Amino acid sequence: MSISKILSLNNLLSFFRSIIILLLCITMKLHPINAGNFKLDGGAMFGVVPKSIWNKTNPADANNMIDIAARCLLVENGNKLTLIDTGMGNKQSDKFFSYYHLWGNDTLEASLKTAGFHMDDITDVFMTHLHFDHCGGGVQWNSDKTDFETVFKNANYWSNKNHWNWATKPNKREKASFLKENISPIEASGQLKFLSLSSSKILSSTELDFNVFLADGHTEKQMIPMIEYQNKTICFMADLLPTVGHLPVPFVMGYDTRPLITLDEKEEFLKLAADNNYYLFLEHDAHHPIITVKHTEKGVRLSKVFQTEELF
């Protein structure tokens, strides 16, 4: 076969693939899945930013704790149901949970049921990264509490090889966030899949139904889904932008392993978001679920706040 024919065939395949993706986007449905609420120390969440500043957007209680959500997202697309992140889960000890001051009645299972789905319906679990508050809900005790098992029996669990190696051989700073009981059972189950990486900061045409922005500041190769939905781009911000209060570029969490890299990544992504009117789905902001941003003299700042039911 000649090179010209091969190129023509590749162009034709790309065209049909684009049509298929477009049709899927038209029929796609998004469901916010609230996996619970907790609290974290405001100082840790804002690093060197003075409390007198961050307390205006994220008011602290008497113990200096601020409200945090575990707001996951279910992508319904054709015969695929992709759950992005899973919250903390419920298998840890009472002592463990006491550090995080759980509040509210939301659970992962109940929220899925409200959306009309069962755990066994999920076909894919996309883990933005493997810190316990993002992946803990994907693993549970077995029936007699002798071992751990995956929650979503029929799902592929998606990570990437770089981050998986980073999490399974953790540095001393992140070791307390990478819990073996959240990670090892996924590999043992045979359900683990790795997203294909490239040299590009944004992965397009991934194995799933969305593009992915790769971020290395918070942790190695955190994955930020960018979902094309009803002529909008919905970006699941994970820990690249935890809350509205973190919009100013220098406002970086104390948890980030490479804060200077976070500065560059936030600046790059927020510029994209303001230029293209992205809708930013805030996993951890308990009171501002989705926002848009705009350019101002002070940099990229808040434009509008949306409740999930306004868009989905």
C-alpha cells in the first residue's frame, strides 16, 4: 500500500473517530457524586498565606478547621460509567476519622443510588491521584473483615505508571497520604489500568472519554480530567485548585510536594480557563461546586459560581 493511501486511510479513521466522540458528547450525562464532607486545618490548606486573608473565603471554626468536600463526578457516556475519584471511603478506624471531623450525611453509595446507579454498574474508576481522600472509597473490607477488596467489581481502575510508582514507593512527606490498604488491593484485583502518557502536558484522545491535564506540583503526575460536555469544557480540578480561595496563583497548599511547580501549573491552567471559559468543578470546595474565571488586573479571579444542578 502506498504512503499516500495509508495517510488517506488514517485521515478517514481520524474523521470517523471525531464523529463518534462528537455523538458521545451529545448523549453524555454528568452526575455529581458527593462522597462525604470533612474538615482540614486552614493553615495546612493555605501554606504561608496569612489566616487574616484566607479566612475571608474559607472561614475557620474554633479549631482552625475549614469545610472540605469530597465531590466526585460520574460520567455517563453510552455504555460507560466513569467515576472520577471516590473520596475517603469508610474502612479506616474511628481514630483516623476523628482527625478529619466528618460532617453531613453524604456517602458514595447513597449518592450513586440517588443518581440511579449501583456500585456494580461502574465500568471505570478514574483516580486523579492516590492520596487517601481521593481513592479511599474504591477499596473496602471484605465481608468478614479479614482482607480488603475493590468496591467496584466490574470496573477498570485508572492511574498512570509514573504516579503509581510514586505512590507505591512513597517519599517520607507523602507516606501518610498513600495508604497501602487503598492501593495494593487494586493491583491484586487485576483491575488496574494505566493511562498512556506522552511528553505533552495535555493528553488528548485518551483511553477514556476526556482529555487530561498532567500536574506535578501537588504530587507526581496528578491527572485533571477535561470533559467536553454540551459545548462546555468541564474541568475536574482535584488538588490543582482545591477551593475558590486558592485562585490567586501564590495561594498554594502546604501539602504540595513541589510548590514552585504548582505556581507555574496553576498559572498556565487558569490562563487557559479564563481564555476558553472553562467550567471548573471544585472537588474540595464545600460551598462553591463549579466556577468560571476571568482575567483581571490582579490576575485570574472568580467570575461566576454555579450549583451543579444549573449545569447537569
